[in-house]
Amino acid sequence: MLKILLTGAYGQLGQSLRDSIPNEIDLISFSKQDLDLSDIRACEHIVMKHKPDWVINTGAYTAVDLAEINRSKAFAINAKAPEMLSKSLKKIGGKLLQISTDFVFDGNQSIPYKPLNKLNPLNVYGASKAEGEFQALKNLNTKIIRTSWLYGVTGKNFCLTMINLHRSKSLLNEEINVVSDQIGSPTSTVSLAKACWKIIQLERASPSIMHWSDCGCSSWYDFAIAIGELSESIGLIKKAAKVNPIKSSEFIAKATRPSYSILDCTETWDILNYKPNHWHKELRNILQLIYKGKQSLD
């Protein structure tokens, strides 16, 4: 039985990982309250105490705009923590699965980014995640899986924000403005969790860096429209609000986002023998889960 230590266990990805634990996995879960990832000695301590076969590090400082003013905290959690986790695991023969992001790229190319493409982050969040990759990969026991536009049934994410906006704005007959000139691939935590477990259980060699996102691509504007239409169709909200496309220059934010951050995941799909759904189908699945959860609370 593999012993897996999970950080960020009650975040959106951590929740999906806990909901889909395969057989023969002994999972030890740590919330951000249980483990302060900015404390590198605490990171070392939990590894040496529990001696896991793997650590899945889903914990991260993900507030992209706040990272611009909290640089030291972002780097402590996103760079120093994976570095220490990897170093500590190396001492006991364990491995690290580090979750990373499409924001390590600048978005200046027009074809999907391959795992070994040059990194050039545009913001502090992306820079801290890129540094975390670099430091953790100094140890050969590290696997990086980059993902994009992640959302799930819990936590803070674009999908849940849009559901609430559609619900509130439609009641007031108001409209939502959403950026239309940033392109990426929405990815559900359910499909990413399945990919993570497949990497853990893989019996053959795999690359140090892999990419994972659901199939297809979208703008934030298209994603917002789909969230509203599908939510209305399944009864999650009574009526979708009208969504207006705006340019990135019209959206006030501290951090610059890449305009194009589609990841080339074909190698990972082949290695794992698992190809995800199109993002639109996966979005419907997630919204159905949210609807069922809402119904159980009513």
C-alpha cells in the first residue's frame, strides 16, 4: 500500500483527490491550517515524521493579484515549500508530485505550449511557481504537472464566481463584463485528480514535466457564457445574465495574465492512457455535481 501525503487537502483540487482515492492508497491529508507551507521547517518535519512514498503538493498561494503585493509570501509557499518537500523526500526515497500552472508562460506564442518550452512568467504568481518547479526539479524524485484554468465544486474559482454573478445579476437585470482576449483550456479538478492518481500508480517511466488540461479551448468570455447557459439548463440558476466581451486592457487588475496559455497535453494523454473530456462536457459534469450538492442542502 502506497502512503501518500496530501497538502492543501481541503482546497478545490485536494477535495477532488480525496473524493477519488484509489484502492491500496493510504492517504494522509493536511489542510493549510494543519500545515503552513510558508514554514519550510514544518514541511521538512511532516515528511520526516510520516515518511510517505509520495507527497502531492496541491497547496499554493493562488491569489494572482494579491501576489503582486505579497511577493515574499507567494515565493515562500510556491517556491520554498516544494524545494524543501523535494529535498526531504529525497532523504527517505520518496517522490514529489508538484502541481504547477500555465502562468509560467508569457502567452506570446500561438500554438500550445509543450512541457519543455521556455518559461517566461508575466506576474509574481507565475514567477513563484516557475521558481518552485526549478528548485524541486533539482532532485530527480520530482514530477511536475502543469494545468490551466482550474475549477471545481468547492473553493475560489472562476466557475463558482460566475454562477453567483449570473444568479445575482439576472435578478437585477444587470450584465456581466468578461475578458474575451485571453485564451486557455478550462480544466476540472475531477479530471486533474484522476490524472494525478494515474501518475502516482504509473509503473513505467514518465517525464519530469507533464501538462494536463481538458480538451478544447476557450476565452474567459465563452467560458462565462457556457457556465450561465448550462447552469440555467440544469436548474442550478433560474436565468443566466447577459455577458459582454471586453478587452484585457479594460479589466483592472494588478497582475498581467498571458493572452494565450493552451498547454500541449498529448504526451501526457499517451503516457497515462487517459484522454479527458472536452471542457464543455466536463463543465456540465461539474455543474451537475454542484447542483446535487445544493439539492442535498435544501
